[in-house]
Amino acid sequence: MSTILPSFVDKYTEVVKKKNSILCVGLDPAMPIQRMRQVIPNDDRLEFMKRIIADVAPFTSVIKMNRQYLIGLTADELRQLNILIHQQGMLSIVDHKLADISSSNSSAIFWIKEEGFDAFTFNPYGGNIEEATRMAHEKKLGIIVVTLMSNPQAIIQKLLNIYENPFFLHVAEICKVAKSDGCMIGAGSHIQLIDIAQIKQSIGNNAIGLVPILGPQKENAKHTILHFGDKALVSVGGAILYSDDPSAKARQYQEEFNAYREKVNQKSLGI
């Protein structure tokens, strides 16, 4: 008799209960040679990332690594990071924004699994969301599909219509049909709070809403918590990564998000 393994959504739901946290730490280390500000102390990304993982683990459910900041690390080094993440009771997402034809997607998904990640992000512009979701699930990986990106030019995702629906809502509807594990919603002036509500309505109840915090703007995060509840996943990057005390900063964000979760729960219970 075959055993049905838990989905990424199931795993995330369980981690949120154990950690009492919907915090995702964006682990995207820039070396001093890359830029002038917000950089790690030296070129040893691996040791820096290991330290951050250990520091934030008590307050964090998910570690998310952007593929662009991982270039140059080996598959073995990424496995080391993911083993540490799992030992600390967290899940890992590679923010890959995969977007290619079938055979190329299949190759990337194979290596994402080999590297030890639990899920990856996917760009929908090839139109092959359902196929990619099937491929991911065959490898026991979660797939988080981009609906709205943060950069200002991404307003085209709202202006472009597919079958009289804005493109970003069309994507969310396909994700529901495909049973993708979640959607990624950016943070920017072109993203309105009503967009988050519409994405949630389109994608359904069994999907994660991943949203970043960029700078002081936290309204998108609050509204993602309001609409997605405990399936909200709020990503914080540089504010934790480059702080003097990453552990304390992670705890601060955990407590802040939990306070808002409590307000939402009280409201839903009529308190």
C-alpha cells in the first residue's frame, strides 16, 4: 500500500505550528566586490550563510535563497546549507524564477531536488504552469508561482489581459487548477491591496501567499496575512541579513507578524 507524502503546503502548515512563525528569511548574501553597501564581511558566503541560518532558526519557518546570489556555490555546498536548515526545523525555497521549455524545466527541477531544496519559484510566462507543477510534485517539491513582481515595469502583468482577466489573475486561476503550492506577490507602488485579495480569491484556500517586505512598506505583508491567514509567508531579507544582530531582528519580525496574526484571528472570531 502506497504512502501519500505531505505536500509542501502541508509541511509549511506544520512548521508554522511548531515555530509559531510565518517569517521567511531571504538569504541573499552580496560580497564586498559586488557593491558598496549591504555586503557580507568577506567573500566566504558559505560560512556567513551557515551562521545566519543558525542565528534566525528559533524565529523562522523558511529560508529563501535567490538563485542569482548562489551562483558560484557548488551543489554540495547548497546541500550543506539545506541539511542545516532542515536540522533547525525549517524549510527551504530557492527563488529560481524558473521559466523554460519542458526539457529544460525538467533538468532544473532535477538539480533543485539534488541540491536539497523543498520548493522553488516559477515564472509563468511560458504558459506551462500545470506541466511544471506536475514535474515538481513528481519530485516531491513545492512550486511557488510568480503572480506580480516587485519591479515597476511589472505593471504590465496588471495591464495585459487574457480572456478579459488581468494576466496576474489568469495566472492565479491556472495555479488553482494545477494545484500549485502557492503564489509569489511582490511589493511595489503598482501593487494595490485589492490585488492581494483578488489573487487569494482566484488561487483558492490551499495555497501559500509569499510576499516580501521592501524597506519600511509593510501593508502588503499585513494584507497577505489578512487574506492568506497561516498560509501567509512574509520574506525579510537585508533588514535581517545585514543587521548587527540578525537573531534579535528575526525575533522582532516574528513577534510583529504574530501580533497582526492575533488581531486577524480575533476579528475572525468576532472578539
